[in-house]
Amino acid sequence: MSVIIFIILIYALQHRKSPAVQEDIIILKIRTINRTATIYETVEAKSSFEEYLKNKDKYDGTVLNLTGFLRYKLEGTGNSGIFKEVIVDDFGNEIDLVNIPNLYRKHFVKRETTEELYNVTGNFKRTFKSANIDVDKITVTERPLTILERKTTVLINVTE
């Protein structure tokens, strides 16, 4: 019996209402709004020769300014072959460089690819299997920057 009285007493204390205490119930509505935001990001541009290699006939005889890495490589098998100077884009595409003026040969290291980027200016010529550039000028350059525009959806919670 004393246990029941104790439980009733606890219940009464928890649920009693004091005249000085006012209880307010606030109901908030939250809704989510979708908004599209445009984000602009500055990134380093990638060099690519794909356009020129896919359309060799279109660019044949055109003076181009290509940006890429210089490579001096051995073409052939085993210990036989020839060393070739090429320019390489960021995707591994190569274009042979021919008739390089002696002034610019210092930029090439045997069996290596430069870490620096170079601009190579010259006359683009198509070949049977590939293409080459008849070099006029080689200069060190920096990677150009480009601005990318991205659209993204932003969720905004609004309380009413």
C-alpha cells in the first residue's frame, strides 16, 4: 500500500500545475528550398593536342603555338634506334619536333621529359602515321589558368 501511495505522490508532483507557470506550445514548420548556385573555380588549364592529331589535314601547313613538355626519347628497340625530340601534352599525346634551331637544343635532356612547360611555335605538318612541327621557336612558359563554371544545387532549410 505504501508503494502505491509513493507512486501516486511522484506522479502528482510531476504533473502538478502551478498558477505561476504558464506553458506555451510553439509549433515550428521547417521546409526545404532548393536553389541553384553557380560556382566559379580557377584551375590550371590542361594542354591537349587531340584536336590537331584528329584533324591533321585541316591543320596541315598551319603555324601553331603548342604548350607541353619537351621529351628527348630513343625510338626503336634494344640498343638500336634514333633519338627524337617531341612535345608531349598532359594526356601523353606526342608530336615530333623537326628542324630545331641549335639555340633551343639545350632544353632537351636525353631520355627525359622536362618538368617545365614550353611553348613551341612552328609549322604543323601531317605525316603518314602522325604529325610534326617544323620548329621556329621554343620558350619556357607557365601553365595558363582557366575559369570553370559549375552549377550546383543548394538545400536551404527555412523555419516559419
